[in-house]
Amino acid sequence: MLDQIFNSPFNLGVETLFVLIVLVALEAVLSADNAIALAALSQSLQNTRLERRALDIGLGIAYVLRMLLIVSATWVVQFWQFELAGALYLLWLSWQYFATQQTDGVDSIVPARSLWQVIPLIAVTDLAFSLDSVTTAIAISQELWLIVLGGTIGVIALRFLAGLFIRWLEEYEHLESAGYLAVALVGMRLLLRVVAPALVPPEWLMVSLIAGLFAWGFSRRTLA
């Protein structure tokens, strides 16, 4: 009887709890650049109530898509086209932001006219970021329920983190640019995984670069 309990896939032993903590920490680290992108997309609505609604609905859809990605991950990773599409989307998102900044100085990266233009962008953006985090999570644990639980906690944390970033985007001058440079880094990493796997930078280097970008992003407050 005890063997059945200890061998159960839902056994919450020390090792399982440790893996869960690692997965949640991984989601938190990999979600920082994701959160700022979602915050900037929501902020383009210029309405606090609509911004919250866009995040709630968009991340609700994103959660369903992320769970489908987790369940089908062993099939998805066989097709490099998925990662290529995600890489090109993230690079396009970053390019659009900087192109807009250079041409007219507008802070918003997407000239959204309605809530329903922003919601699908939030869902697709989170899905593109999930390609990296989900495949990393699968490399850490083969327990599907554990990965789903870690992803669920990650999405909930992402919702609150994106809400904080909406406020911080108005307070710090370089934060939005830092976030989209981080988006470009993630896009480049996904692209390298497709075209040149040997050149893919290690996870610790990506985390260090993104941490450096966010340190710059929080380095100067917006002048009143």
C-alpha cells in the first residue's frame, strides 16, 4: 500500500515539490519579458477598465492555448515550423515597436482601435513565448500534471505581473524599450533553435542579458 502511495503520479514528496518550485521559478523568470509585452499591448487601449478586461480575457484564451501546447508538446516539437512562426512573430512585434518609435515617437506599439483587436494579440504573444518555456519545462520534468500545475501558476503570476508593468511603463522612461529588446532576444533564440541549434545561447546567458536590460529599463523615472 505504501509503495502505491509513494509511486503515485500525484505523490507530493520532497523531490516533486522541488521540481514544482523549479518550474514556477522558471515561469517567473521567463515571464518577465512576456509580461511587459502584454502590458504594452493592453496599455494601447488607454483605458484602465479595458486594459484589465483585455488582460483577463486574453490570458484566459492564452491559458487554454498553453494547456493545449503542453498536452501536444511532444508532437509540436517535431515541427520546426512552429518555432519559426513564433520567432518571426516576436521579432515582428519588436520591430513594429521600434519602427513606430522612430517614425512618430508614439509609445504604443499597436495602434489598436478596440478591445477585440488587443485580446487576440495578447493570446498569440503569450503562446509564442510559451514555445520556449514549455519545451524547457518538459526537459525538467516528464510529469504532465506537474507541468500543467506549474504553467497554471505561471499564468496567474503573469496576470498580476502584467498589471504591475502597466503602471511601471508610465513611471520608467526606458522600461518599454528594454522589454521589447528582451522580446527580440527571445525571438532570436527561437530562430537560432531552428536555423542554427549549435549557436543557441545557454539559458543562464539569456537570463543575464534580460536582467541587464531590465536593470536599464528601471534606471530612469519619467520626468513629470
